[in-house]
Amino acid sequence: MKTWLREQGISYRRLAVMLGQSGSSICLKVNGHVDWQADDLLKLYALFGLSSDFVLGISSLMETRAMHPAGSAFRSLDTGGGTS
């Protein structure tokens, strides 16, 4: 997840805003110190098409894209903001 966020240019702070959480909460989840919640996984799927298996580190991104109805097409991230 950490690598994917970096590749997409999404900071923890930006993802936190998208998920309605604090940046520190997202940091803890991405780094494996706190478990992702079911609601987080549903939102990540709705926003980016990421499977829970990918977010949890169980499967690869290619497997995730193959399973998503939209294929490899991800929604635009045109809300702006930099990385941190």
C-alpha cells in the first residue's frame, strides 16, 4: 500500500481526507501498526478499485485490477494536493 500511494502521488494526509480520518491514523494503518477496518476497505475499493487483499498485502495489484469490474481504470485524482 505504501508503494502504491507513493506511485499515485497520494500523501497519507490526502488519503486521510478522502477517508475522513486523521493522517496519523492512515500512517499507522499503512505501516501495519493498526488494522484496516471494513469501512476503510470498502471506501478504498469504491475510490480506487483496490481489493481488500491488496490493501492488506495478500495479493498483488495485477490480481486486484483483474478482479475489479473497471479493470485497470482508476478514477481521476483531480482534487489536487501534494505528497508528504
